Amino acid sequence: MTGRLRIDPGAGWEYMKKATYSPGIACDGWLFVSGLVAVGPNHTILHPGDIVGQAEVVLIRLGEVLRAAGCDYCDVVATREFIVTTENYKSTADLRRRYFTEPFPAASGIVVPRLLQPGALIEMEATARIPESVK
């Protein structure tokens, strides 16, 4: 893949058609995944007040974007997590271990006062290397 290509996972992502950003962009062998929050039908937050539940939804949705680009969790080289609370945040590490394997992706965790989506406790961006077999 060369140039820029919008990555759209398809079913369940229809709300993104109106957005001014893409779920993911493939460019020159890299996949850049936009910030993901735990939204469900009608763009409502799933697992309100539960950062671990929200993180699980985010990681599942990350997988959907990855697969749409021909990637998997093992191709992720970096994540950035924006969180509004540190309460129970350490428990999200167990989730990361279920989805990512060693060597784990580089990661940043940033505490922010709030996220754009009301009720969201965590938002995650990711960067992945697109496998040679897909390029």
C-alpha cells in the first residue's frame, strides 16, 4: 500500500461516514488508528463508569480496524491512551496482556480532564506496521 488509504471496518462503523476523520489510515506501510472510545448503538458509551469494561470495548474495536487493514494485534508498535481517571486503570494492564504479546507495543498514558465523548473514561490511538504480505 502506498499513498493514503481510508480503513473502514464496515458493519457497526456506519456512524463514521459522517465524521471528518477516518477509523484508520494506511500510509506507506503503516496503519494509524484514530482515537477509539467505547461507543455502542446510537453512539452511547458502553460500560459507564467502568474503565476496564470500556478498555475491553476499545481493544475489540481496535481489532476490527486492524483486521480491516490486514493487520492483527501483534503488528501494533505503539498505543496512546488518554484517561480521565486513574481509578482501576492498573487493571487495564491485564486486558493489554490478553490482546498484545511480548514485545509489548510502546505506550503512553495521558491523564486528561475529560474526553470529547461524554462518559468516556478512556480513548486509545494506535500505530501498527502493515505486514509485508498485505502491502
